[in-house]
Amino acid sequence: GMFTEGAVAITDSRIVGNQTVVKDGAGGGAAFEGSTDPVVTMVRTLVSGNRASRGGGIFSSDVLTIANSTISGNTAESFGAGLALKFGEVFCNARIRPCVLN
């Protein structure tokens, strides 16, 4: 999987078959955790077959834009099998454009 603490753009990619290896780990496929308003953009990307305690496919505390992507077939032991969005105690905003979420 991937982890970033800054702004990132992911385009025409596959994030497939990853898992966290620590108890209560977040973001099996990808974890985006920024500290100063970072923006994550994901376009035409497949996120599938990933596993974590929280956010099996994606865990994000950043501003997240997802467009023309598929998030499917991910698992989570606690919550957010496909996508978990959280910042502190307040859930953050996500802009999700034509996508498939299963």
C-alpha cells in the first residue's frame, strides 16, 4: 500500500492486494494523513482487495477528491471497508464524482 503526509495526485493506477500488518492499522491500500490541509486527488484508479482494521481500501484525514475510480472488494475489521474518512473527531468532506463504491 501507500502512506503519505502531504498532497498527492494518483492517476491511472491500481492499488490492489495490500494490508496493514499492525493491530488497529488504518488504510490497507492507502493512508493519507496530513497536517496542514493537504489535498489528495485520485482519478481513474482501482482500489481493490486491500485489508485493514480501519479503512480497508483507503483511510484519509485529508481533503479527498475521487473521480472515475472504483473502490471495491476491500475489507475492514472495524469500519470503512472501502473508504474511511476522519479528521480528529469530525468527519472530513470528500468529493466523489462518477465512481463505483462497493
